[in-house]
Amino acid sequence: MTYKHLNHAERYQIRSLIKAYRPKHACDISGDRAQNSRNAPTVEAWVREATCALLCIQLSPNQIASK
């Protein structure tokens, strides 16, 4: 596996981006983009709620899928 060291311009760019965008804010934006993507899987709210309830009573994913 090969890698290359960052040059000065790349280091300055990373530093300026870190200063410009807070990591949590960038993560939130990324998550929003992923949710709104046309390739994002869509799950009905009732399915999500039912699955969470079944996981809370410690059913396995296989048991939930068979219901």
C-alpha cells in the first residue's frame, strides 16, 4: 500500500477548511444531504417505529424480519 505525504498547500487547505466549518456542523450537513439524496432508502415512519420497538424488547433483526 502506498501513500503520499501532504504538501504545504494541502495542509493549509485542510487547516482553513477545519477553521471555516465546524466538524459537527459539517457532519450534520453531510447527513442531511444523504437523507435527501435520490438514492437514499425510504422507510415509512410506522415501519421505523415498529422496528425500534421490537429492537427495544431485544428481538434480533432476523426475528423482526420474519414478522
